[in-house]
Amino acid sequence: MKAKWVLFTLMATTNIFAAPTAGQILKEAEKYRALDEAYTVSVKVTNRTGAVVQDETEFKVYIKDNNTSLVEQTSPASGRGRKLLMIGNDLWLRTNDIKKAIRISLDQKLTGETANGDLSKTNFYADYEPKIVEEAKTFYKLHLKSKHDSTTYQQINYFIHKKGHIPFKAEFMAMSGKILKTMEYAKPDKKIKNQTLISKVRITDAIVKERSSVLVYSQFKPQNIDDSIFNRASM
């Protein structure tokens, strides 16, 4: 009986200290990028060439879940009212110059180095299959491969701190493996209920490194969002 108890204790201890799987690491990391419930958030995008600011654009984003969102431009005035509606794997664009919403892709440019999917899609865990490709002393490098064709990027190299499983960098890649751009995540600093979210990221072109976009997230607000706004007819 004593031998069995010792064996059970050893097995329990081993399980407690077992290395996390790629899926567990990715799931934990995504808690820093989006809330676990419906919410709204304001996003300011500043496009730069080197240290020179080229332009600034502001959006209000309504997130119901990873497959349902609405992105609405609020400034500058020339583009105010432009909307991106995502339902499932379909993304629709409506502007003041377009009478009827048209279908577009997640990987198309929204502004600067920011793609449509960078704002409308919020969770890598649902759309990518992760694999640990490197384990350093302080971080994991995951390779994320798209589960379907309707993702913003086909492949992602995702760098995550071991402590807290906090993401700090992503490399967005084409199907060929060519790196298109990188995203650097600031430290999580926005406490919303039981989560602490990242509120600032920088996206940099992989070829022309002087070109970058800084996204600042503010006014996170968990709330029930009326389904009527996620309707093409109401755009």
C-alpha cells in the first residue's frame, strides 16, 4: 500500500510540473489581447515613416466574439462612417461612397501597416494550430499555422514569455514562409475585471522597416451589444 501511495504521489507531482503544451501556452497568451466577453474598444492608429507621423486614424470596435465584429472609423472626418463588418469568415466594407456593402478580405490594408483583420479578428487560438518550435530560457517561440483559408495571415511566429505566458512579438508570414511584417506588444497595462490587457502594439513592415503603425487601445468597455448592429442591412 505504501509503495502504491509513493507511486501516486510521484505521478501527481510530475503532472503538476509537466511542461505546458503549445495549445495551453497560446490560450493563456490570448487572454492579454482581448476580453473573454462582448465589449467595445477605441483604437487610434498612428502611421509613421521613421520618426515622421504620416497620418492618424481612429476607430471604434464592437466585438461580440472572434467571428462577429464591427469596426467603425470615427476620424478623420473625411473617412468617418467607414465600416467593416465581420460575420463568420466573411468581411464586408461600407463607405459613404459605396451604396452597397462589398466583400473584402481580412489581409487587405486598412491603414498604414494595419490590415483589416488586425482590428476585426481578436483571437489566434480559434484560428491557428500551434506548435512549439523553440524553447529558450525565458520565452517560447510558437509557429501558428492557419486552420482555414479565411485568416488574416497564413502563418505566424509567436513569441511568448515563459513567465505569465505574455506575448511580446509576432511575425506575420505568407504561405511561402516570407515574413511580411512584425508586431511588437507592449506590456499588459489595462486592468479590466479579472484580465490585464495589452493596450499598445507596433506593426512594422518587414522589408521597409522605416514604415510602421502604432495602435493604441483605450476605453475598453464590457457590454451586451445589440445583434442589430452586426447586420449588413444596418451598415
